[in-house]
Amino acid sequence: MKRIKIHKEGRPILLGLLFIIFAVNLIVYLISPMTVIGVNIVLSAIILIFFTYFFRNPTRIIEIDENGIVIAPADGRVVVVEPTDELEYFGDKRIQVSIFMYSKLRPLSGVR
């Protein structure tokens, strides 16, 4: 069975979510009829699966065959490349690259 790696920043959020889901399901179990309990468990499972999928950290195999290539920190589409004033860390002008993230994994070889 393949294990899903969870990003370290997502672990406390997932643990908190699991605690909240457990508490809500316990309350619903104590005060509701069986049909509501079934629907609540299914919705809770869907929410937990979504958040687990969101915080996953998949292993990527990157093949670089040229010098000077920048690898993006996220899967997605580059939507903006523009100069900006970065005063917090560098204190001068930098080039900002904005990426619209999506989760569909594609092979990285040949993508520019």
C-alpha cells in the first residue's frame, strides 16, 4: 500500500480537523436519527479526504537537461511575470512570478 506524504504545515490542520469532525459526529450520533448520522459520516469523510488531498506532498521526479532553468514550486500555470518592489526581505526591485495552482500532475520533462 502506498503512503501519502503530508506536508508538515498541514499536519496540525488535519489533526484539528479530525478532532472537530470527531466531535461533530459524536454530537450528531447522540441527538439525531440514523439517516442523519449516515449522511454526516459521508460528508465528514469527503471533507477529510479533500483536506488530506490538499496537503499531500507528492514525490516528483524532475529531469533537467539545460542550465538556467527555473523549477516552479507548485503545479500550475504561470499567469503573471512582472517587476515588483520587494521591501520586506531584499529591499529592492525583483521579478514576481505568479502561479495559478492546480492539482493535476503532469510530466515535467519538456515543459517550459
